[in-house]
Amino acid sequence: MADPFDVSGVSCGPRPEIHYPGNETVEWYGFKRHNFELNGYSGFIVEPPNPAPGLPWCWCLQWAEAFVPRTPALKLLERGFHHVHLNVFDTCLNADGVAVLEDFYRMLRGLGFHPKAALIGMSYGGLFSCRWAAEHPETVGAIYLDAPVCSLDFRLTSFPNDTDPERCDQRRKDAERIAGLYGTVAEKLKDHPLAPVNNVQAIADAKIPIYAVRSGQDLSVIPECNIDIFAERLTSAGGDIEVFRRDFYGHHPHGFDDPQVLVDFILKHYPGF
């Protein structure tokens, strides 16, 4: 088949029959979910009752079971979007993780899915969303970020006032694991060129619209070390980002009691809507 990453000349024709992967189908918030494995990683595709022309889709990069009714996922399913996830958490989306998601993207394009996804990036999923968008900006229609991790050294900056030796030791081990996945050491994670805070130009050049929720009392993912730096650098590079400030919120809950504003943002920017 043609290169799925080449989106030039793509048109949305009649919807083909979809042969979903996997042999397990379960109920998920009233919708039909198809579970499968790809390259040893577990994933799912949630099927809308009436798929929209062109097969639009939203992609939750991580924490796909968290705060679901507060995210745009269910309302987008009602609008005919598919909703997908592949759990590559353990890769921290290093080069190997990106390669797995590239295979996932090829699979979805082979099913007839639209060339562009709407990304949902909550917390650690923010890192994954920005990493994917920087690697393949041509595949992204819009991004919703929520209390996002935007730095690779976030485990070293989390809970700055916590001096408990056991917890500090665990965060240090987490940072060293991430550093190992990126071929460096923990002390160099802050300046790593693939960290979203240091890798904004491709996203900015593609003019990918981003709606980011900033939680001012977040002690798990410090906004001053993550979304604040990312947003400033992306804006300076000519990117398109709107930051919604929730100054008195902590890291949780993600999303909104009524996520319609998130749905409206995605529908406004998604190709064909």
C-alpha cells in the first residue's frame, strides 16, 4: 500500500468495511471496544455506532481508562469518531516506542482511518503526545493536553518539598530508568533534545492547534517546569497553543465536569469538521 505517512492528495471517499483487529470485544461506556495486541503491546479500538465519513479518530496516548467521561472521548464517539489506544508506557516513547506507534498508525491507516488524529495527552500522556507530534506532525489534527509532562526530568522536579528518603529514592530510580531509555544519564535529561520543552519547532511549523489545561497547584507535574516552558517556547517558535489556567487545581482530576469545550475545540480544528 501507499506510504501511510504521506498525506498529500488524500481524500475522504466512501467508508470501507472495517475489519477490526483482535478476537475480543467488550462493552466500554456503552460502546463496542475491540481489544488486540500489536508487537506485544496491548491496545484497543472503540467503535462508534455511526462512523463519520473519512473515519476520524481520537487517540489517548496514556491513561486511557482515567477520567474518561471528563475527556472528549465519549462525546466524540457519539459524533462518529473512533477512539484508540496502544499501551507503550514502558518505552517512555523513546525511539523504540515511536517505532511501535508507527506500526500502530500504519495499521489504523490500513483500516481506512483518517490520516490525522486528535490526540489526548493527560499527564504522562502529554509527553507521549508531544513526542509523537514532533516526530510525525503530518499525522496530527489537534492536541488536548491536561497537566502534561513536557520534560524528561519531571520525576526529579516532582514534589520539590518532599524529603522522604524512600520516595525521593524511587523518583531518582524512575529518572534513571527514563535516562537509560533515552541513552543518557539523569543529570542530562533536562537538556535532552527530544524532550518536548526542547523540541517544539516541528509542532510549531505544522501549526498544530493545542488546547492545554494548566493546573496551578500541581505538585506531581510542576507546571513551571513543564507546560509553562513548552507553551512559551512553542509560541515563540510560531506555534498555536491556548492555555486554560486552573490556578487552584492539583494534578487531578483531569478533564472537565462537562468536556464539551474540549469536543468543540477538536471539532473546530479537525479536518473536515
